[in-house]
Amino acid sequence: MASTAKQVKNAVRSLNVGVNGISPIIQRFEIKLHHNYFANSDCNCSSNRLMNAKFVAAVAAFQAPIIMMSQNRQNARDKHESVIDFAINYKAEQEIEDMQNHLHRIEANGVSNKEQFNDELVQIKQVLTSIEARLAAMQRNSER
């Protein structure tokens, strides 16, 4: 008899998974069921087993549509979130591509700027060498 009570209790608990709004109601019925079962435990009747089986079947019939509706809602939420994730990923991909293009433009401009800077640096070096030559000439003239 005790094993039947455990089986009923486990069956009811397995049906309660995921249905938080219904769980307190089921637990109250479960307590009444166990109270009635243990109160009549001295009787070796099959009517208690039949009552337990009917109760479990009724609970399953009551909870099945609710569980299915919650699963459908969760699927809808998951689909909506996947669409949002796709949009975010697509936007991020576009931004990364724009940044890469911008970096390539900067690099290309940097190469031409580097060549321009090198040319200007060569000119500055030539000017500095000519100034140094003039200063050296002026110092020689002033020493004489």
C-alpha cells in the first residue's frame, strides 16, 4: 500500500513540473488524497487504487493543455528572441565591415601621407645641411 502512495505522489509531482500557478491547488488535492489513503490503509480495498488512478488521470487531463500552452508561449518567445538576435548580429556585422573599410582607407591615406612626409623630411634635411654649411662658412670668416 505504501508503494502505491509513493507512486501516486511521484506521478502528481511529475505532472506539476512547469505549472507554477496550478501547483498549490494540486498539492492541496495531493494532501487530501494521501490523508484519505492513509486513513483507510487498514482496508485492503482496490477502490483506493482506482480512486488514485482516476485522480492522477484527471490531474493529467487538466494539466496537459496548460503545459502545452506554456510550451507554445515559450516557443513564440524563443522565436522572437532569435529574430532580435539575428538583427543585432546583422547590424554588428555591418558595423564591423564599415570599420574595416574605414581602416583600409586610413591605411591607404597613411601610406601616401608617409611618402609625403618622407619627401618633406628630405627637403628639411637639405635645408638644414645648407644652413649648417652657411653657419660653418660664417664662423670661418669671423675667425679670420
